[in-house]
Amino acid sequence: MKVMVVGGGGREHAIIKKLKESKKITEIYALPGNGGISADAICVAIGAKDIEGIVKFALENKIDYAVVAPDDPLVLGCVDALNEVGIPCFGPNKAAAIIEGSKVFSKNLMKKYGIPTASYEVFTSPEKAIEFLETAPIPTVIKADGLALGKGVVIAFTKEEAIDAVKSIMEDKKFGDSGNNIVIEEFLTGPEVSVLAFTDGKVVKPMVSSMDHKRALDFDKGLNTGGMGTIAPNPYYTDGIASECMEKIFLPTINAMNSEGRTFKGCLYFGLMLTPNGPKVIEYNCRFGDPETQVVLPLLESDLFEIMQATTNETLSECEVKFASKSACCVIIASKGYPEKYENGFEIVIPNEIADSVYVAGAKLSGDALLSAGGRVLGVTAIADTLKGAIEEAYSRVKMIKFDNAFYRSDIGQRALKATEDR
Ligand code: AMP
Ligand code: GLY
């Protein structure tokens, strides 16, 4: 079968590498992919938001199945457009993707259906929001309603910071129209867990849990980024917590979406915080996480393509979703200066013996040379029997890569390791 993957980052590279293991697939296209992905798929220069171009390409090339990975095309209705011309897809339709596309929608959904989350208020004008902040407890959390590359969240530790955040989001439009409305919510504490789950709208099959490292610098200092590294499984996510999440969060969310006439099919990402009052939802994403996917999929032992098809055909209950009882660690190599200003065009040399475990997020080919082209450039993953072993091996692989503008955290997985050792 001919499969097309929409997107072009490390997550898409991890999806493509896993799909390549499926015997049913004969060809994989990536739209647009990137210079590194071209080692594993045929890259086509069509942007992930160019829905018309994507549909045209799929028809002309007789694509049998499409995987729509990033949030933007999902929220824009890429799956609906492909389904309309008869191409089955992995990913939610536009009506269901709103669970990530609008924080106001997702917060109201959780309130209506009793799904545990931080308490919150919605504001449509800066004046009302600022008035509310005069007496709101501090710290507080300000979130732009719409998509903002994972950067639309401000944790304010003073009233002034909170007011500045409201002004920059709602008046200065730092995130464009995504900030027309905002959510101001209660500040929660506790370890964070990411759980990606396959669902066909009937059953939910969670993948192995993981932990992201969102801050740019060691010890969770510095600016928020798209994610500087991940480990799986997340040691804070015990079997007891997993059952509690299934009962109080995962199934209620799927049922809530069905009740709203917005059946969700694909990968639903639960960003959870394990608070002293139990697990609560911090955010939903309508897709695989990045860089969570780069540790979760390498541990998947079942056939990813069969699972994807089962979510589309609503036969997920019959499909095996099995993970290795091992640990994985992914270290992101970014460009110096990320998430602010950085330079592109540095050569990257990846030794052949580790190429299978390197996911390319931002690079382009110039002749045979791979050149950096983005803030996050590579994800380097290792699997081992223990978390300690996975971390050590991931860092030893990082050191084997030649890339002069490299910048990475040196403590990916250390918090999780401490949690396993403290037990
Ligand atoms: P989000 O983009 O919604 O995942 O938020 C980015 C990060 O902000 C999360 O990973 C959390 O670390 C933090 N965060 C979001 N909401 C809250 C909250 N209500 N309380 C504390 N931290 C939060
Ligand atoms: N790693 C967080 C995200 O994919 O949104």
C-alpha cells in the first residue's frame, strides 16, 4: 500500500521509521518531510498546511492511506478533505481536533463532563481578565485559546506578570487570533506525565507513558521550548494511577466527545499533572506528541500500521497494542540559541551505526550533505533494559554526532531516574 505522512519533524520521522516495519506498506511519502526523513521516505515539497495541495497529491499518486500528524492540518480539516475524496486517514476530523484547537472548548468539555482539571475562567476581553486578576490567587496560569506552537501558556508568579501576559496575548496579539479569547486557570503542582492513546471512538488503548522536558536548560531552567527530550515509561505513572486515569479521564473524555457529536479517532494526547488531589488534565493534544513519539514508538512491538487502520475502521478492540518492557530516552539536539535566535546551515554527520535511532527534526540536504535547518534539529534515542542504561546510551550516541552548532540539555531523564531510585 502507498502511505502518505503529512508533516516534517522528528515526530513524523519516528512515525515513518515505525511504519517502514509494516509488511503491508510498499511506499511512504512525506509531505513535506525534511532532508533527514528523505533517507526513509519520498519527500514531496508540499507544506503541511496546504490542504488543497495535499489532497491533489494524494489523488494523483493514488495514495491508499494518509497519516496526518501535526496539529495545524488536523485543526484545519485535512482529514475531512481527504476523507471526502475517499482516502482513509489516521487522525481526528476537524470537529474532534477542536479538543486541541480551542482551550476554551476543552476546558468547558471537562467541566461539563466532570473530568478533573484546573479550575478556570474564560475571558473575551482584556479589561474583564485584568479585573479578575486583581483578586485571583497567585501564581496563576494564562492560556491563549488557540494553537500557539506550544508557547501560548504563561505561568505568572506575580500579579504584574499576569497582567502583562493578558496584555501581550489579547492586546498585542503575540499569538495572533489564537489570543482573541483566553483561559485563566488555577496553578497546579506535581509531576507531569504524557500519555498518548490510540482510540477509535469506542475503546482507548494507551501507549507507554512518557515524560517531556519542556524548558531549554538543565534543571528545568530557561524558556519553554517544543520539548528538549523525553523518557519512557514515566516512573511516576504507576499501575494504580494508570487505572485511575482510565476510569476518570480517558474513557470519560472519549464518551464526552461522542456525546458532543465529535467522535475522536486517532491519537489523543493527555498531558497530565499528578497533583496531591489526584491526576488532572493540563492539556489535550489531538495528535502524537513531539518528542514523546520518539521514545514511545521505538518501544512499540505491534504493527503500527495495523493499529492505525484499526482506529480508522473502528476495530481497535480486536487489535494488539503491545510495548516492550524496556526504557527509552530521547535527547533533542537543537541549534545554539533555540528557542530564540539561531543560525542554520551547519553540517550534520550521523554515523551509520546509529542512524536508525536518530530522528531528524530540522535539516535539509545540500548535495549529499545534511545541513541544520531549524531550532530543534535531531532527536537521538536509545532503548535499554533500564532507564539508566537508556540515558547513558542516548548521550553516548549524541556525542558520536558531528554538528558544530549543537545545543542540548545534559540532564534528560535525571528527574525520572531519581524517582525510580527514591522508591
Ligand atoms: P501546555 O501548553 O498547556 O502543555 O502548558 C505548557 C506547560 O505549562 C505544561 O507542560 C505545564 O508545565 C505548565 N502548565 C500548564 N497549565 C498549568 C497549570 N494549570 N498549573 C501549573 N502548570 C501548568
Ligand atoms: N511535547 C508536547 C507536545 O507535543 O505538544
